[in-house]
Amino acid sequence: MSHDEGDGGNSAYGRKAFKRSGAHFADRITADGRDGWPVEAGRYRLVVSRACPWASRALVSRRLLGLADALSLAVTDPVQDDRSWRFTLDPDGRDPVLGIRYLSEAYDRRKTDYPGGVSVPAIVEVAGGQLVTNDYQQITLDFATEWTALHRAGAPDLYPENRRDEIDAVMAEVFDEVNNGVYRAGFATGQQEYERACAGVFRRLEILAQRLAGQRYLVGDTITEADIRLFTTLVRFDAVYHGHFKCNRWKLTENRVLWAYARDLYQTPGFGDTVDFDHIKRHYYQVHTGINPTGIVPLGPDLSGWSTPHHREDLGGRPFGEGTPPGPARADEETAARGRA
């Protein structure tokens, strides 16, 4: 999530046509180090905002695969300014490992006058303090396939080789019409543009609900990368996308299948324990001043339903396949208590 997705700072949200920025730093961290960045415990730091759905993918993947000891975590303030994501949650307003106040400093150490703004998730080299990659589409796939030597014992296979074609196809549809669709609706500058985007969101959600009515997970009988990518949008749906982005044909809680599916994942270790509704709400409602000029953050929705029984286990499935659930979250993985279900 870039601080200037609308191209022009926070006040431009909803006033200029929305265009999703690509990952302009697409180096990969791989087992063989072919891009110059080998997988190595302690060498890199993952920078996220708990508000951002794209960064949340990396949070979930890191938890499920047990990469916390190998890849440290920096969490930004959910309310950034026009200079970029900032580390004002940390003492003295600096990340304690990287020593920087703004994520843009790590970008500048990599390249000046870079296009596309400052986005999370970002992986920064600790020693040099420079950005390695902000390729939000590839980072989690590499966690699953390139970082295997550092996975915890019992880590699930989130991108099984024999199902990758199907996973890729599902993820492409989810990305275009759901992950990205809510933004096209929310940042639309005209009625027809909004209606097309909003209709696409709900058309795809209804197709996904039909798919999930008879199976517990999107692909196969275990959690995969596809589930992670859908979850990070669904968990934000009623809190911000329904009202703030005007995706309000119905609420997630009004769709029996998707609401049960989302609760099932939320209650699975590695998912709900990475979610911070306070960060989510404050970011969207206070940063997008072009859409919500008052900056008022709504009191709702009621979050208590997230912990209610979902009965999705009746469909079978094995959440972690041959693996096991991750252990309790470490201190750096725990979310703030405010605004949580």
C-alpha cells in the first residue's frame, strides 16, 4: 500500500483516478541468491503496516511458516503523512533496528527519485539499511518456496507445486475484482466508474461464495496462499470497505458462506492474531482525507461475531495439511488490544 496510491498525497484520495502502483523494486530473496540477495537468517527486516491488506499477507505468511526468528518485524504507524510510512510507534520515533524515522529513508538508500511512492510490505537489508524489495505479489510466494530452509518444523505448504496453476488462477480473479476492486470502487471519481467496480466486487464475491459452499478452502483441502489473499480483504470488509469505500450491496456478515469462511480463518492461528482493527480503521478513515475529510473514525462495527462458532469444520479439510499450527505469537507478532474482536 503506497502513501500516494492516488498520486498526490493523502488529500488526493478520491479526487484522481485510481491506479495500483506496481512493485518498482522487484529483486527477489532466493535460496540461491541469484538476484544478489540470498535467504539468510537475520539479514533482512520486514516492514509492514497492520492496516494494509497487502502487508497483512506477509504477516500471515510469516506467522504460519514460523519465520519470526529469521526475519525481524517493523510495524509502522497506521496514520502516515505525505512523506511516507513512519515509525512513530517506536521510542524516539525511530525503528530500533534500522534507525530510521521514515520508510522512505530505506528507499532513498536504494535509489533516489524512484517512481511509485513508498509502499509496504517492504523488506530492508539490516546492515546496509537499503530497500531490497517491495514486490507485494512475490514476497509471500518466496516465503513459501525460497525460505523453506528457515521454516519452522511442521510449517504448512502454502503454495503446493501440484496445485499452483489452480491457485494462480483463483488469486488472479481475487486480485482483480476483490483485492483491487474495492479500491477502484472507493477511489472512483465518477458514478459509472464506481458502479462498474462495485458490481465487479460483489459478482466475484458471489462466485467465491458458491465455490466455498461445498469446500472449506479455496483450493484443495488445506490453507493456501489463495486463502491468505482473500482473507486480508474480507477481514477489512465491514470495518472499512462497506462504508468508507461504498461497497455496500451487503455486509460480509450478511453472506452466510463468506462470513463463516472468514471466521474460520480468523480463528485459525496465524490469521486473526495478526489483525488489528484499530490500525485498520484509523488508517482508512484518517488518511484518505479526499474521501473522509473530517477524519472521523466510526465506532462500529461490532467485532464480537469474529469469535463465534463457524461450523466450517463440518466440511472436512486439514488447515495445515501434514503440518501443525504455529505456536503462540511472539511479542513482535502480537497485535494491539484496542479494537480487536
